[in-house]
Amino acid sequence: MGSKPPVAVYDACVLYPFHLRNVLIQCAVDGLVVARWTDDIHAEWIRNLAANSGIPITRLQATRDRMKAVLPEADVSGYQTLIPTLSLPDANDRHVLAAAINGGAAVIVTWNAKHFPTAQLCHHA
């Protein structure tokens, strides 16, 4: 008897590196996790990667579009109204928590664990 895979919001910082992004997408395609993201999360990793790598934004947007085509159920919407009600050490990460809440995520996949302290997240479990 199998169990349902966890729902996970992918933070922009884990979508930024090419190889990690590919592994995370493959995990979702293979059913190991139910991926969630938002247009705001995509905009963040695309903006930062374009600024730091010189890769054209249009190429990164095409990557995003392929990700969305492969995992159309990953898009979370309607989370924006939650953002002002949330408190995190980095206010710029509130959109990620709002997406996790609205998307039914049990996990936020991030390199920035200190931005998502358990004491503040447990209120939303």
C-alpha cells in the first residue's frame, strides 16, 4: 500500500540552480512529490539568474513555460491576500509561505531555512 506524496512549494532559491531545478522537476514528474510554485516565485528565480548569469530572460521564461506545461497543477493562485497577514524574518518570503498555505503544502523546499522558522510555520500546519 503506497502513501500520497507530500505537497511541496519550491522556493526560488532551489529553482535557480539548473541541476537542482531539473532534479526537483523530475521528482514531481515521477510522483515523489506534488510540486507547487507561483508566478512570483518564477519571477524571482528568473530575475536573479538573468542578473547573475547573463542568460537572456526570454530563455529562462521559456524554461518556466516548459516547467508549467509539464506540471500544470503546480501553479498556486489566490494566495496574495494572505501575504500581509503573515510574519517571517524576511518579509520578502511571505509570498512563499502564503503559497504553501493556499497550495496545501506540507513542505517548503528552500536553502533559506532560517527565513522559515518552525515557530512561525507551525501556526499554519
